[in-house]
Amino acid sequence: MHAIKEARKFIERKPEHPNAQILARLVLSLEAEKDFSVNQLYALDYERFKLALEILHEWRLDRYIGSKAKLFDAALQVKEQA
């Protein structure tokens, strides 16, 4: 979760910076599962644009891992009931 950590540090260091505000909106929209305009990503400088793509990748991976954990938990409960 390197990108997520890097984004958090950047947002905390420079909350008024336009790139930090865009990254914050991206994270909030991902968490709330709300729409986010891809056009906003193009306003980022290249390094922050790459960071945003890495956030998306990590967020997707984390979501998959979270779903896998829930599946494992359900399977474990079924086993215990049998």
C-alpha cells in the first residue's frame, strides 16, 4: 500500500495544494463508491497522475483482498456449523 501511504503524507503536508485536493477527492469518491470525473486526473502533474493510478490499483487490490477475507470467514462459519 505504498501509493496510499504516499498520498496520505502528501495530502497531510500540503492540504491546500490543488494536487492534494484532487487526490483527496479521488480517495473520498473511492471510499464512498461515488463517481469521480477522470478529467480531474489530467489536472495533476505527471508524478501525482502516476500516484493516482497507483492508488486506483492498490484500492482495487485491497477490495479484492477484502472480498476474499469475507469469503473465507463465511466458509469458516459454515465449517464450524457442520
